[in-house]
Amino acid sequence: MAVRAAAVALALLFCAGSAQAQDNGRPVLHTNEADVGELRPSGTLATADIVAVFSYVLNALPERVNVLPTENYYYVRFVRDGVRYVGNIRLAAADRDQGKVNFSYSEEPTDWNNEPEERHDAFGADKGVAVEKLAPLQYRVSLAGKSVTFALNDLSKVRPPAGVLTADEKFIGPVFDESGMRFFLVFNTRLKVFHFVLDETEPVADVFFPSKTTTQIVIGKRTGFAFYIAGNRKIMIGASERQSRLNTYLDGPFDQLPENFIAGDELRDAMIAAEPGVNGHIDRLGNFDNGSGRFLIHPYMLYREPGDLAVFQRCVTSRQVKASDRPLCFVIDDQEAQRKNPRPRALTRR
């Protein structure tokens, strides 16, 4: 009993000082009590009314927020009557300068409710929403007397350090993923493939452990992102299949292209080089002209178990793969990705 009482006293002391500790750079404390408190029925928000939900979200935000992901999504979540909702406000490069802001939301996907209905709309002056450009990467969104300034992530000066890119590679742009991880999006002009290379110029928001297959493959403890250590860089080779299926923050960087930092037509040119059939059907940012979406840059595997990643080591060490073709060992083609045991391109093109 004395031990338990001491533990309770220590916990109370910790909680009492948690706010001050957080101000001193220590971790933020979250409690089950607060989580459960959010589940209690409250308010009268009509969650089927996208205008009402957009107004609620905008009014709940402070006067200024920072949009970190490079496809300019500001992600939000809330709870209504015990149900969790997730959504985002997006100032897309394609239409923000035309006075449009995009908003979408749905119930949070789960294993037992993995395809909830998603609601989406683009808001502009016709719906009472004003979008003003204050600076190249700063916009103010206003509705019914409430204004929020969205500061987009300025990574315009980010470049790969010397020696990170090979002679065959071209730097397309910096990527900030909603997971908090940063990447360099690069294109191999000889082999016509993309890679997401981990940006380690700043502290990485994860800790890695080696796979059981080889120390050349490491996996993030928090994100589950898997990388192959090739020389002095880490090339992304895998993300969790489950996280991708549930569309979480850990589904990988395919949906965070560096659209604010693309120079001219270099992204479109790389996409056409990788897939000639899209020529004439995509814009400079890879958006299809029929509105069906964006060209998919998804070279990494969606894995279920860490053992699935062993195929990359087998590819790199295969006598069938020339040293000059090894970058193809880190690419899983779209069609191959549908197979039970997908193989890298270097092993499928024979």
C-alpha cells in the first residue's frame, strides 16, 4: 500500500507540474480522462451539413495557423456524439489564387468502418468565403466575420546536401509529409523512376531500428516507414499497408508532392518520362485533365509484416541485377503492387 500511495503521489505531482514542464520543452502529456471527455454528447453541429462543419472548423481555429504538408493540407479532427471525424482545409496551388479553398471531412476510417462517406466542396466568393493572398505563401480565409491566416510551409531554400544525389538523379523538390517526416523527391533520368529520399538535414521525427533481414533496412518505430540505406542516404521502400488502407497520417508521402516549389514543367516532364501514356493528359503539377486525380508517385511497397521487406535485399544482392540498375530495386510498379508478394522492378522486367 505504501508503494502504491507513493506512486499516486508522484503521479499527482507530475500532473500538477505538467504544464510548466511542457513549457520547458518536455513532452506534452495526454490523458485518457481528456480523451473520454471529448466523447460526451455536446452541441448541435449538423455533421451532414458541409457548410456548417466548415464554419465550425474555421471559427475554432486561431487567427493564424501553419500549414506544414507540402500539398497544403491543414488537417483537423473533432468528436461529435462519440464519433471521431477527420478532415482538412486545403489551399491547393491549382485554385487558391482564383479565390478557392477546399474542404473535406468524414468519419474517421477504422478496420470496421473503412469506407465512410466523405464530403468535399470548394468554397469561394459564391458561397460567402473570401480567400486573399497576403504574400506568396500566405493566405487569409474569411467567412461571416471570422478570418484565419494560413501560412504555407516555405521550403524554397531546401536542397539535398552534396553527395546525396547520384549523377543520374534530378532533384524535383522538398516534401513535408503529414507524418512529420521530410523527404527529397528525386527522379532518376536514366532509369525513369522516382524515389523519396529521407531529408536528414534537420532532426528526423522518428527513431529507427534494423530489420531482422539486414541492417541495410531500417524501420521507423513511430511511423513504420521503411528505408534502405544506400551509401550515405536512406531511400524509402515501405509504408504500412494498414495505415494506407485507413488513410492515416502514416500512409506515406505519395500525397504530399512539393507543389509550391516546382519550377516550370520539370515535374510533368519527369512524369511523362516515367509513363509516356500520360502525355497530353496532365498539367504541370500532374493533375489529370479529366478531374480524376493526380499522377501517382508511389514507388515504395505497402507491407504487412517487416519480413515482406526482405525482397529489397534479395534484389540488391541478386546476380541478375547489374550494379547500375540497383535503383530499380527500390521501386514497386503499380500493377505489381496488387500481387500478394510484389517484387521490385529490377526483378520483373526480365
